Amino acid sequence: MRAEAEALDADEFEVEWLEVLPPILQRRFAGGLRHPGDGALHPARWVRRLAHHAAAAGAEIREHSAVGSLDELDAPHVVIATDGYGQGLVPELDEIIRPTRGQVVVTEPLGELLFTCPHYARRGYDYWQQLPDRRLVYGGKRDSALENEWTAEEGVTEAVQRQIEEAIEELVVARPSIAQRWSGIWGTTADELPLVGRIPGRDGTWVAAGYSGHGNVLGFAAGELVAAAIAGDEPPELALFDPKRLLERSLQG
Ligand SMILES: Cc1cc2nc3c(=O)[nH]c(=O)nc-3n(C[C@H](O)[C@H](O)[C@H](O)COP(=O)(O)OP(=O)(O)OC[C@H]3O[C@@H](n4cnc5c(N)ncnc54)[C@H](O)[C@@H]3O)c2cc1C
């Protein structure tokens, strides 16, 4: 974490090293970083707002209409942007994007506001935030059943949900009622960097996926890179995420 703080600082991101954690965190954690400029977004509202802007700009959005095969599509450019959900569309991508499930709960409102910003711990195996109405949203514990959670099946499991509830109890020293439980799928790659660019051997077919759990921010950036390249202005950053790096490895191994 110290190395992370130094790297962020060197790249001029605001970061504070917390030698002494707030009392509520001290039971479970030894130290932390604070990112003063960070925040959280509501993913469903984010998607709806983006869809609104896209539609206003002339995009046609077709819901509830899965593409069964790329042969169905008649377009000079096709972008595969299905992250962990796209299994079966492009076999070579299935080899290098692993569907990964994340389970979440939200509690009934807690008695007081204990957390004023989103928290992220154990390399993303725990994450939580308290909403303004004091409900606690807590996700993670994938590592308690790692092999079962490499899946594209949405759904919650007793084992992971129990671990999440125990983590909440340890954190807030209470056992709040759970209001809702759910899960979602993202796509993980072997080097945990996204795949963004042309798919070799498939003319006009692009990919922007494999964000390894960080696509709300990276997905937006990846979309801009692909859009610029399709419009004929290839950004140099695209080379960093070229799918070739993992496709070649997968063919060799
Ligand atoms: C529990 C959880 C917590 C997360 N936390 C964070 C976080 O804190 N920060 C962060 O940055 N990211 C986070 N993520 C990851 C983030 O949600 C994803 O990386 C992001 O949603 C990827 O966006 P996307 O638009 O590329 O793909 P998705 O949002 O996965 O959308 C892909 C779409 O493709 C559609 N699709 C699939 N196959 C087909 C087909 N054949 N035909 C037509 N449509 C198809 C799917 O229905 C879906 O709507 C989290 C994910 C989960 C599940």
C-alpha cells in the first residue's frame, strides 16, 4: 500500500497515508489510504443517463435482443462490449475473459452514519459504502469460495452471503437486517488489464472488455479510445490494451 501511495503521488493523484485509522476500522485493519477526490456513482443511473445522451445523439438502443452470432450483424464496425457476459459470441475472447461474479447485500438503515465515504479493502475482496439514508451496501468475500465465483450465472450463494453478513457484523458490531441481496458479473483477464482494440483476424470487429472489476471508469475511457480509432484518429494509448498480448499467449498455451 505504501508503494501504491508513492505511485499515485508520483502521478499527481491526491492521496493520504493514514497511520491511524478511524476507530471503527481499527478492529479489522492496520492502515489505509485516503483518496480525497474520489467518490461513488450509482451505476444504474449512470447507465440510464449515458443511454439518454446516446439516444439523443441518434443511437438506436435495442433491449432484450441478444445477438446470437456476429453473422447476424451488418455493420462496417462491431464493438464487443459485453465485459463478462459475452460468452459464446467470439470463441477466442471466451478463452481470455473469465466471467467473475460479485455478490452484494444492502442492509436496513443503521442507527447512525458510520461511514462518510466508500471503502475498499483486501485488494477489492471487500467493499462497502453507507447511503445517505444510512443503509449499508456491502459487497465481496468472493475469495471465500473462489472456484464457485468464476461464473457467468447471476445469483447469490449461502456460503458467500454468510461471509458477507459476518463481515458486516464484525465491522459495525451489530447484525442489521438485510433488505436486498444480488450479484453481477464482470470479466477478468490474466493480467487484470482490459482488452481494447481490434480483434486480430476479424476485419472491423473490436473489443472493449475485461475490466477485471473496474469497468465503470475504465469502460468509459476504453469506449473513447475505440471510438477515436474507428473514426480514424488512433490514440497511442490503445497500444497498452491491445488484445493481441493475451490472444497470442492463449494460442501458445
Ligand atoms: C458487484 C460488482 C461490483 C463492481 N464494482 C465496481 C467498482 O467499484 N468500480 C468499477 O469501476 N467497476 C465495478 N464493477 C465492474 C463494472 O460493473 C463493470 O466493469 C462494467 O459494468 C462494465 O461495463 P460494460 O458496459 O463494459 O459491460 P456490462 O455493464 O457488463 O454490460 C454488458 C452488456 O452486454 C449485454 N450482452 C451480453 N451478451 C450480449 C449479446 N450476445 N447480445 C446483446 N447484448 C449482450 C449484457 O446484457 C449487458 O447489458 C463491479 C461489478 C460488480 C458485479
